Amino acid sequence: MSRASNAAARLRGSALGITAGLISWLILVEITSGILQGYYVPLFSDIVIHLGIRDGDVNWFEAAQLLLSSIVVPIMAKLGDMYGHKKVLLFATIVTAGATWWLAFTGTFWTFLLAWALQGFYVVWLPLEIALIFERGRRGEHGVSLTRRAAGLLVVGLEAGAIIGALAAGRVFAASGGDLTFTLMMPAIAVTLIAFVIWLGVPESEPLPGRRLDVAGFAILTGGLLLVTGALVYMRMIGLYALPAITWVWVAVLLLAGVGVFWWFVRFELRHEDPAIDIRVLRRPEMWPVQATAFLIGISLLGAQGPLSTYAGTDSSLGYGLGLDATGRSNVIGIYLVSLIIGAILFAVTSRKASPRVILIGAAALVGIGYLLFLPFHQEFWQVLMNLMIAGIGSGALVGAMPAAAAAAAPRGQTGIASALTNTTKTIGGTFASAVFGVVLAAGVGAVASETAASLGGYMAVWAICSAGGFLAAALLFMVPKVAFADTIAEEADAVAGESQVM
């Protein structure tokens, strides 16, 4: 065997070995991320009492965290590309840990709101993890497919953590005799421990030298995101609190201003040598459909969970709804999370042999089919579960597939920001849908026998929009080149050639 072949074998072996160990540590990180996402939901009623606020004020927690995460995720991911993804991952984890400890000991609404927003730094974990794995596996013969499989496993860890968190919260609260401070310390301990895991167990990536942060570009992007997400949050408040009709004028003004700022951002970035976000890369046929899919899937993945819960709890005497109590609704959400895990596992198992493009198209189509089935089949418990399982399997596959596909389509030095953008666009899609759904469902309140239940037509509109989003995403993904996201040995060959010249 030639020395070049031996070098290639060593590269593959070392890359696969390091990446396998890295994936194990990062799965623990995603389990912790899932715990953060699942732990607090069962405690919201007790948090409301503790802070002395109204139930509706809880929506401000989500709004603040969405606003902050949509801004910091692209910036942090870019810093990871520039200075090393581990460094930024560790920094984001330390900020998250500090905010989580703050949540446990704060007792006022505004301090809790600020701490909750800062906890949103955990949203950047998954894009940075994908970038770490992809950069480690880049030299291997199956680096891209390895990243896809790893992404599926990370999503399994994420959803498993969400289930663990949701189940643990109530039990810890009961075991502590209703001590909310002690109960809220548990996720803080978990995040603190995971910071040590990252520090000691996760190897650093190799950033490209000579990079600089496009501060002006990120400032423009931040302004656009604040305007658009602010308008969407405002729109959601209209649905929740029945604000005056004149409020729509301000929503329109903010949205138009945001679109104008984004147009300015694109023009600015096209002239920049080292842009915050490389618009030319985003325009590639293997990249823009993935980012568009992230937005469209965010509609159902993030925006439809509230309507799902309220529909499950709607009194069935109205002729629709399941009439489930809190435990029954929790079981529905739990089954949906399990379907996400199944989808992520299927993605991890099939991602090496099946065409990545076909997997993406099929997963998006499953989301469309699942929500389309809600239109004729929504009156029986088993029908709702069947629909959710179909949509959940597709969503679970896409959660892992989208950041991995974006990383595979990005040039070296831009894997972090490309992966992060799928998260940002997904968040904006979910925020958009949440705002629209809130208005749609509120429009039907009082039009039926109940003064609080939304109309069946409102729920039908929600399901139709989610279904249309899935099918549109599948159609857009057909525009991706058939050979996109495939494994390549070009970089390995370059590395081998370089080593051969040294020898």
C-alpha cells in the first residue's frame, strides 16, 4: 500500500474516532438543551403565582427569548466560524448557566423576563455542534453523511431531554414540598455540569485565519430582525388581548420597515469582502431551498403547538375538540415528541445510504400529509394521534436534516453561520405562524357556544396553513440539485496530496 493510501486510511480513522467521541459528548449537551425546553412548561402556573402576574404575561417570556435568540444566534455562529466553535459553544453555555441560576433566585417579573431572555443563548448550541462535527468529519470519506447521522442522534437527545425535563419538573416540585426555588435549581445544575463537559471533552475546530467580524452588517441585520419579530410579537398580542384595530397600522409599519432594512442588508453584504452572511452562498440552489424549508417547517413545528394544546382541551360538546384534561393534553404532546424522536432516528439510520435530497423531500411531504389529514379527521382521539405521528416523524427528520444540509452546502469557514441560519429562519417562521394563528383563533372566540373556545373554522385554517407549508417546502426542495449534500473525498485527496509532498 502506498504512503498516500496509508495517509488516507489514517485520516479516515482519526477523523471517525474523534468524531464518534465528539458526538457522544454533544448528545449530552442536547439532552440538557431538551431539559431546558421541557422542564419549565409544567411549572408555568406555579411561576405565575410566584411572580404575582397573570397567565397571559407568560407569553412575554417566549417573545423575549425569541427576540434575543434571533439576534444572537447568527452573531455567535459567525464568531464560531472565526475563532473556533468550541470557544463560542462554551461561552454560550456559561451565559445560559448564569441565566438559569438567576431564574431560580429571582422573584420579580422583569428580572425573570431578562433572565429568561438570556437563557435563550442555548439556541445556538445545535448549530455550533453541527459545525463542530462537520469540521471534524470533513477530511473523512463519509464526512457529510456522518454529519447527517450525527445530527439525527443529536435531535434524539434533544427530544429525549425534553421528555425527561417535562416528567421531572412536576415530580421534583412535589418532592420538594412545592419549593419553586429548589425546583428551578435542577436545570441550572444540569447546565453548569454540561459546561464542564464541553470544556473538558469537546475538541476545538480549526477556524480559517484572517477573518474579521462584519459589525456594520450584523448591526443592520439586528435592526431588521428586531423590526420583523417585534411586529410579529405585536400581532400575537392583538390575538391575545384584542387590541384596537389601529394597532394593525403599527404592525404593518414595523413589517415594511423590517423588509426595507433587510433589502439594505442584502445590498450592503454583496459589497462586503467578508460579510456577516454571504448572500452569494445563500443564493446557491442547494442552499436557499433548505433555508426556505426551515422557515416553512417552523410554521408547524413551533407555531402550531399552542393551537394543538387548546384544541385537545376544547370541550367536545361543541362538536369538535377532544375535551382532555391537563394530563391528557400532556400525553398528546408526549406522543408527538416521541414521533419526533422516531423521525430523527429514521433520519440517522437512512441518511448514509439514501439520497439526502429525497429524505428532505419525503420528510417535508409527511408534514404536509399529517396536517392535511386533520381537515377530515379530527374528532376522535386516535385520529389526532395518527395525524400528529405522521407530521411528527417528518418534522423530527427535518430538525436534524436542515442544519446538516446547510453545513454541507456551505464552504469551509461558513458552516456555523449556515447551520445557524436554519434555526433563525425556523424561529421567524414559528413566530410568524404563532402571531397569525393567535389572530385567526381569537377571531372565532364567542362565535360558538363557549365564550373562550376558538371556532372550528379557525382550527381548520391553522391545519391548512401547516399542511401548505409542508407541501410547499417539498416542492421547493425539488429544485435542489440531485447530487447536493453528497459525500466528497476532494478534501481528503487534497490533504493526502499535501502529506505526500511533505514525504
